Amino acid sequence: MPKENNTTQYLSVKYSMPEFLVEEFVSQYGKETAETMMADFLKEKQVTICINRWNNTIEETKKSLESQGAELEKAPYLGEAFYLKKL
């Protein structure tokens, strides 16, 4: 890992981020906020799916996904949105 005295290169390696983006984030947001952002990019995120009701009903799609081993949880913000808990 590069030494911390080369901030751009160090952060680039630490957060798996191209140096040009590290430079842009640091210049736009400052080192502390940029590091917080880049650390968050590496965290595992919840997967959300949106069911296309033009092709199938919500229930048909849910049954199909669940028969394939998926676990769904209703998302609070949209009637056809679900969190994919397991696939």
C-alpha cells in the first residue's frame, strides 16, 4: 500500500477508486467527507427490484421468484418495489 503522505494514491488503493475520482472527490468535498463517501461505496448494499406490471402481475412475479429460492420484502416507497433478501 502506498504511504499516507501521497494522499491520492493512498486513498485510491485503500478504497479501490481511480486516482482521478479520488482527486475530484477530495477537491469537491474535502478529505474527510471524500473518505466517508468512498468507504460507503465499499459496503454491501441492499438490492431493490421493481416489478414491471405490464408483463406480469406482482403476485405472479413474486411466486416465480420465490419458487426459485428468492426471499422478498416489501419496500415502503413504491407498490411494485421489493427488497431482494436472498437469491
